Amino acid sequence: MRPFRKLERYDAALNKVLERVDLLDDVIISVEKSLGMVTAEDVLSKIDIPPWDISAVDGYAVKSDDVVLASYDTPVKLKVVGSSMAGKPFRGAVSKGKAVKIATGAVIPKGADTVVMAEYTEEKNGELFVYTQSPPGKNISKRGRVLRTGETVIEKGRFISPVDYGLMLQAGVESVRVRRRPRILIFSIGDELVDSASDLRPGYTVETNRRIIGRILSRYGIVDDLGILPDRVDEIAKAVTADGYDLSISFSGTSVGERDLVRQVVEESGEVVVHGVSQKPGKPLLAGVIGGRLHLGLPGFPVSTLMCFSQFVIPVLYKMLGVRDEWPRYRLRVTLAESVACEPGVRCYVRVKIRDGEAYPLTVAGSDMLTSVSSADGILIVETDVEGYAKGEMIEVIPIDEFLGLR
Amino acid sequence: MRPFRKLERYDAALNKVLERVDLLDDVIISVEKSLGMVTAEDVLSKIDIPPWDISAVDGYAVKSDDVVLASYDTPVKLKVVGSSMAGKPFRGAVSKGKAVKIATGAVIPKGADTVVMAEYTEEKNGELFVYTQSPPGKNISKRGRVLRTGETVIEKGRFISPVDYGLMLQAGVESVRVRRRPRILIFSIGDELVDSASDLRPGYTVETNRRIIGRILSRYGIVDDLGILPDRVDEIAKAVTADGYDLSISFSGTSVGERDLVRQVVEESGEVVVHGVSQKPGKPLLAGVIGGRLHLGLPGFPVSTLMCFSQFVIPVLYKMLGVRDEWPRYRLRVTLAESVACEPGVRCYVRVKIRDGEAYPLTVAGSDMLTSVSSADGILIVETDVEGYAKGEMIEVIPIDEFLGLR
């Protein structure tokens, strides 16, 4: 059994990996199918929103000059000459001494330059009493107020949210240029692995890494799951060289033991980019390039694999997709309830629970303990050159869902 | 046009609404289909994890007494009598002076009480030199260390995350009792509404509220979209009384104008629970009960409707689903860059951008401006009894995706 030749610093390792990642092609798709995809261009409004000057309230469209002296004690009397309802605009014009009844959203008739809210008026037999003045532009939502034709609806490099989707519909955008979804191949390796606890025999392990991460990955791309491969070089080689994928990810088989075959396959078929990262948990991370495609080998211990997923796979996906959104989006500033130590030169991922603004490191937290992730509220990253934090220090915790890319 | 008789305080209005919400039935479903659903019981492990005492490293299973004097200068010599590989346990027992080669995850053979890491040994022709002592239990992952049979995998009332899903697979849980997904009917009301900008005519509006919120709702339940209904009492009545739904939501038609028909329908077919809330934006919220079912009428302005969605619909869904997870999960503590004012007695939702730890309130932010939500980083809630915040005050902002229930 040979040790890792050299553990890379996390930041150096990540850079080496990202250097081998290309931006995916862009494609044009219907706005209806765009949710969760990443824009590949600034999306511009096709129309003015609103497309006309419209009323922001229910009331009466008038000339502001006509009501300049109106007050509660000295109402101004105007003649109602018609109505402008949403969908049924007033066809004429408002002239001096005249008013047009108007609904929220309806088009401001020609000649009117202000809208008096219904609450400040009284209409009797076609006569309108106006009890307040109303300066020009009051209660009018000007054409293009929300967005003008050609203004940016969503910037390039953003995940399209439901609100963005609605805004595109408002803006008359019917299709949008986005990055195509990456095709990702995932598989686990190990004669001792089974997919179900009902198949357990002594020394076997239920493999769940691939399925946890497969579920998360499906939010970003199209995932094909090969299942569990045996410890056989030919089968692994077939998987890492399978055509049609932008990224392949294997689980288990990357630490340095006799039966760890991923490195061997990558060496034979391509090039090892990184093997062994100075981080804890997650040391055995392997990154290789085979036929121009990146392969990431994540370790078998559940916590290790999730840390590697967060800190390597998510940045890879962000680069492929050209994402400009910040990640993680949130960091919680909390007080550390107990001191935390991390070996010098190692980047540590400390699972913490947060209670009343205090972060409690989980003490029983081996890298085999998936419970230490499922019960954690977040992750405190102790950077490579930091040796720890003292009790009472203010620290930043990444919420666990955010850390795992669950958006 | 009649004014709102009385605006309810937000907290009183929400309580009135939640009083009319029942917990949904529970159903048993396959773990494979459980992601994103809410547990209706504490989920218990069916097995011990790990199911046997296993090795946490690659190395040699030995008796700790045999190596108690081992050191780099005075190695202890043992005889290797076999191997315990993952999936292929050693059938015999380790007796005094003997060692069994063992792989990570493999079962600890009888007789051994410790594992020496391979790095601290040397094997030559069946003889093992051990260069370190190893106390009892060292490098052994005891049966049930992660979870014991009957221990809680996920508590009742939690959204099932991908990690929870994996943990259930590890724990031999094949099916799980969850709340059934709520069936939600949504529709918009208004002769002046269209679904596409290409159908716009003067005074018409592209209706996007229903579709934005429909997309968010589909993360929580099964959504049926009736589309846009005309301003006709009979059509609206048919929708709010349609069978088979746990909740119905209409968009537009709730403010107090001649053509606002939802209140009329609710009064005729059932009972108005709340109409008009002292909040900004979002005042015209309507809640009614028809035939035992809650109907929520959200206002037409896009920002108003999203604020009502967040502050009323999400709490309703959480109660239906019996969610015990906290919401919002994150609040960001930031400094306010400009003062914010809110009328006394009104609860205000201020959209803010966050830059370098400072929150900038969006100044051009009418309730018609969906851009003020799409460009916001979060929402500052100014509670009913608070009149505002001064520049420089430390405040809490709810990230916009969290505010909108995007989990």
C-alpha cells in the first residue's frame, strides 16, 4: 500500500481541476422550460412594461389644472364623459372640465395627466365632485416604468428563478439562450457495495453516496446512474471512457489501498490531475482527465464524499454553466460555543449545530457518520492556513443545504 | 366603491387563517419517492449502522496486548494468518501472536480488539512487523456507532433532504410515512388579463403571478392551473367550489372595486375570514372558507401577491404538512445603509440589495414592479409596531429565495 505522494492544498487542487473544465455550449429554449437553467446572455425586454401609461388606482382621469384648487371644503365639479376600463380604453380625449372614470391598469385617456383616487371623489348623475388636488403624473404608471424595451430582464450567468421566469413572460420573451444542461455519468465501485440494506452480508456496505449526490446533481444536469461496478479495471475503464458525457463521477475506490482501481484506470487511459488533497474529511479526492473529459473520484466515506462534492463538484458545475451567482449565497455569522482545532496545512470541514446564535461543533463526527451531516445546521470551514478558532470567536457558517448546493 | 371595512393586523389575520387549516392525512410511500416530502412520524433505523464491528482503515487486526510494547525502534513480530476483506470476512479467530490483514469496512475477526494502520507495519513473507502500539478499539468502527436499531433517522415533521434519503437507505428503511402532497387549485381572474405579451391590447396586462407561484407551489404539492377566468361570478364560484382540492388560490380581483368579484363569491358560497390586512404591499388579501376549504385571494400587483404568498400561503402549507422545520431558515444580519420608514400600524416588506454587508432599500419599488423582487437580495420586514429603522442600524434580512419558499 502506497501513501499519497503529495497532498495538494485545497485552493491549488481546485484551480488545477477548474483549469480542465470548459464552458458548455449554449442553446435556445422556450421560457416555459427555462426554470433552473443558467442564462448564456443578458436577456432583454421585448416591450415596454407597462406598454402604455396606465392608472395605478381605481378613480378618475382628469386634467390636473382642473383640480388644482380642489379640497374637502371646496370640491371641484367635473362632468364624467366615459370610462376607461382595463381592456376597454376610452376612445376620446379628456378636455377641460371633463373626467373619465378609470380602473387600475386601464390606459390613461388622451388629454388627462393625472388620476384622482375614487376615495377622494363622489359621482352623482354624471357629475363628479373632486375633493383633492392631484398633480401631473399622480397615480399614473408611465409606459416603460418597470422595464423599457431593450433593458435587461436577467443578466447573463444567472440561474433562472420563478420570479425571473415571470418577468420574462411580462417582457414578451418567448425563448432564451441558456447553457445546456451537463450530462453527468455516476457510478460506485466496490465488490463489497450493495444498494439495499436487505442485501447486506458481513463486511458489505450500503452505498448511498451515489444516490444522495445523484439527487442533488439532477438539479443541475442530466444524470445517468450506472449503479455499482465491481472492482474490475475493465469495467471502470469502460465507464470513465463512455461517450456522451461532460463529467463522470465515481464513488469509492480512491484511497490508497491494493484494491483501489480508479487511479490505475485514469493513469492508463488519461492523466491524473489531482490525487490527495490536504483537507479533512475528503483527503483521497482524485481528479483526472480522460479523452478531454474530467473524471472526479470521490472517496467512499459518506461525509468525505459530501465534502468533496460541495468543494469540488459544485465549483466544476458552476464553471461549466458559466454561473455568475455567488455561491454559497449565505454565510451565517455566529459565535463559536466550543473551540475548534485543525492541523496546520489542512483545510477542515467542521459540522456544527446552531442554537441561539451559537455554533456547537459536532463532537462525534467521523467521516463514516452520515448522521453528522443530516443533523448539522451548517459547515464551518477552517481554511488551510488557519489552525482553529477559540470558543467565543465570531465565525461564519455555511448553511448545510447551501453547502450541498441544494438550490 | 367601498373601502375595506377594517384592516386586520398581520399576526391576527394569519392566526385567523391558520385556524381554518387542517393537517393533511399521512400516507406510506417508498423511500425512493420521498424526497421533498414531510415525515409524518419519527423514522427509525431498522438495523445497526454499521451492522458489524468493522475496520475504519486498511491495516491488520491484532490483539492489543500483543503490540503494547511495539515502537519504531522495537517492532513486534506477528504471523499473518489470513485476511478479512470487505465482503470476505476472516472465518477463524485471531489468537496471541497472530494478525489478520484487514481492509477498510471489513469485519473485525474474532479475537482481535484493535487494528494497526498499514502505514505503521511492514509485511514480509507472512511475517508482520508492527511499529506502534494500538490500544483496544483503535481504528474499529463499532456496530451501531452511526445509528442503532430503533434510533431516530429523521424526526417527524421534517422535509426529507437528499442526505435524509441516503440515511434512510443505509438504515434499511424502505418506506416512510409522510404527509400526502396537498392538491392546490390556482386561477387568475380578469377580462383584461392575458397569458402572453403577444396577446396584449391597450389596457391588457400579462398575468404572471399565477405562473410564478404555481412553479413555487409545485415544490410543495400537486398544482392544477385553471388559467385565466373572466370577470364572471358563475365561473369564479365554480372554481372556488371545485371538488378534490385542499386549497384554492386566486390571483387578482380582491381589491375593493366594482369589478372585484372574489369577495362576492366567497360571501355567497361560504364565509369571509379575512379581507384587508394592514401590510404594505399586500393589503387586499382575502381569505375565505367555502365548503370547509380555504380559499386565498391574492392581489393582482405582482409584488403584493408575492408578499402575500410568502407571508400567508407558505405558513398555510407548513401547517397542512405539519412541518416542524423553522422557516425562514436563514436571516442575514446586516447594517442598514439608508433609513427605512413604515406607517404606524402597518407591516412593511422592504426589498433590499445587500452589498458588502450593507442593506440598501430599493427606492423605486412600486407594487407593480416585479423587477424590485427579481433584483432584490432579500426582504426586511418592518413589523406592525415598528415605525422604521435608522441608517446604520443592525437589521435582519430574509434572503429572497428563502422568503419565497424556494427550498
